[in-house]
Amino acid sequence: MKKLRIFVLLLVLALVAAACGGDSEETTTTAAEGGMDETTTTTAAPDEGGTEETTTTAGEMPAEIKTDFGVDLDAGTITIGQLADLTSPNFSALVNPIIDGQKLYFDYINANGGINGLMIEMLPKDTQYSSELHIQAYEEIRDQVVAISHGTGSSTNLAIADQLFEDKMILVPATWYSGWTDTEIAPGVVHTGASYCIEAMNLLDWMKDESGLDAPTLALASLPGDFGLDSMAGAQKWAEINGIEYVDAGIGKIIPGQDNKPIGDAIVASGADIVFVTAPPSLFSEVYGTAVGQGFEAMWSGAGPTYNPAFLSSPLADAIQRDWYGGFYSQPWGSESAGMALVHQLYDEAGSEEPLKDYIALGVVEAMIVENALRKAYENGDLTREGVFNALYSFDSMEFMGMAPAERYTGSTADQVQRALTLYRPSAADFAAGGSGAVIVDPEFVGPTAESFEFTEACWSF
């Protein structure tokens, strides 16, 4: 594995050394009962977008099921962890609906027989987008769970990456750092969706085409770290490939707690046709508000979590509808996929009023990844952490009922890269009518730059 930054390694080593841990616990082999019952499952109908009941017989249960952590065959439970930013001002507004989406989906799985009769239990921990708290939370739950269905943040997940690989624990990140697809960086952290780097190329291809300009001017600004700089690496590579000059209006210089008005001023001074900014929504709104407050108009975009649908019910609503060109890693609420029909059903049945519905659907996609790995591991007769790890990395194609592009978890870095992105424009009318405020332009867009880009390693490294 490529080396992480020294301070991250020191932090990991210090906390791991201090932890009690259970690494020496032996894997146990538990005999299971003989056959399986016929089960009835309600699923979304692929052709009609509705739901249908299907009766399936799963066949013979493996003679033995190996388990170690997080699976209790006597109690009939499988425990899955979540390392989530539930309360910080950074991403909690987006992460809470992701966790809600996972709960909706796992409750649905349990109501329909679980994983061959085993009920999924969630064990969430609030890590507040802090590497230190992320490490501490992982140490608390690592011997209580068989997999982690959500981990907020790249630097936070990288802080536990070595331990995850040693434990053979899979973790689904709510971050689209291109390093997750680089097979040498963090085995165990499961890539899903187009990376920030590829996303930037797709969005800029789209915006250049929409602008009608052969050589639009471009301004760039971002948060430091992977979220901002992996995204900026994609934008800079796009500019180089397409012969576009760009203005550095604040790459890596949008900082929480500081006055970010000068970055908005620099964007205005650039006179750019296209502005690409990657930052948490609260910081983006500072920069964007500064610019539009001066009468500046341009095409704006950034990595997916930069945008918050709540902008559509704020004083920024008119400007954001005019300016924002958005991309997302799974399909927004308004898609007509079978998977989204199921999510709508679960949302309605639960009586949910969560307004950030696209993130509920994203939580379902994250949950599906772990569900698929668990089912495969069960078929293999190995529900140990390593058995689930091996099952996940045996998928040549994992599908999500049309909610997100299929993912591949076998082969080289180049084989596994995801290039497709959902494109949308914001709509306050759709948001007010109960939608997510995203009107889909293209459900699986791959621009010419992203399509031809030779991806063999992370676009940006720590």
C-alpha cells in the first residue's frame, strides 16, 4: 500500500497500540441447521417501476457457516457498523439522511427474511468528521461488527485504512476520493460512484458544451485535503487536456472559520465563464453568496457534496437555479429506476419527512453493497470479516436496481474505475412539490474527457 502521511500513521499507531483489541480471537465454525424455508419478498418491478411479490426457494443452507465478529447465529443477528458525521457542521446535514436511508433498507431486508434468516442490526457511531474520533470509534466497534456500511470522509477513513486491511473489514465510504479505486491505497475501503476527479471531468465537459464556447474561461477554488484537491486535480487535468486556461481563485484555500469573502472576490475578478468550487455547502454558500451579491453571473459546479438542496428554499434559490450544474453518484429522487420505486415505497411507508431525499437513496445504495457482500459470503459458507471481504472483491459486476451505475470489484485499478455520473439541474418547483429539487438531464453521463482519461492511480495523493 502507498504510504499515508506521517501524522496519520502516527495517530493510527498510537491509538491501535493503546487499544485492547481482539485480533487474537479465533474464527469459530458453527454448524447451521439443514434446510431453508420458502420466502416471499416484495421487490420493485424492473419494467413497471412498481412493486411485485416474488416467491423464491433459496435451496440448501451450507452445512457449516464460519463466523468470527458481528455474527451471532444463536441470536440470529448480523451487526453492521457506521462511522458517521452525525453532529458536526461539516457534513451532518447530508450524512443523517444517508443513515436514515440505510435504516429504511435494512429494515426492509429484515422484514423480508433478512440474510437467510439472520437479522441485520446497525451500530452507528458519531465521528463528527474527525480523524481522531473516527479511529476511536473504529476501535470501539471493530470486534462487534462484520462490516461497516458507512464511513464519512476520506482523511478519516484513510486514518483507519491499514487497520481495516489487517482486520479484513470492508467499509463503504461516503466520499468519492479517487484513491478508493486505486487498488494499492486502501483495500477494504470500497469505491462506489465516479470519483471526485472523474466527476470534475464529466461536469466540465458538460458545462463547456452547454456554454457553446470553444475556450470558456475557468476559475477554480476548493477546500484543502482530498475532498477539495482530488476534485481540483480532475479539473486541472481537464483544463490541460482541453487546452483551457484557468484562474486559481483559491485552490485549497477555502477554510472553515476564516473569512472566505476574498475567494468570492477573486472569482468575480476572474470574469470566468465557468466556476468550479468544491467545499462543504456552508462554505460554498459563503463564496457563492459573495460573488452573486456583486452581480456576478457564470456557470457554477463542484463535487456532489458541495451542493445542498436546501439552497432551493433559501435566498440563493433564484441564482442557484440559474447557475448550478450538478452531478451525483447515484440517481436522484426523480429517476424512474426500479430501485428508486422501492425507495419511494419505503420512504412513504415509514412516513418519513426527510427533505434531502437524494441522500436517503444514496444510503440505500451503500446498504446494498454490504447486503450483496453478505449474501455472497453466506453462499460461500463464510460470514467471517474476511469471508465478507473476499465475497465483496469477487464481484465482476454489482448492480443496484438501476439506482446507480454497476460497480466492478475485480481486476486492476483501470478495470474498476467508474466513469458514469448522473447530471441534473436544480428546480425549486420540484423541491416545493416534494421532490429532491433535482431534474435529471442524463442518468449515466460519460463525457469525452472522462471516457478517454487513462486512470491507473489516484489523481491526488495525501
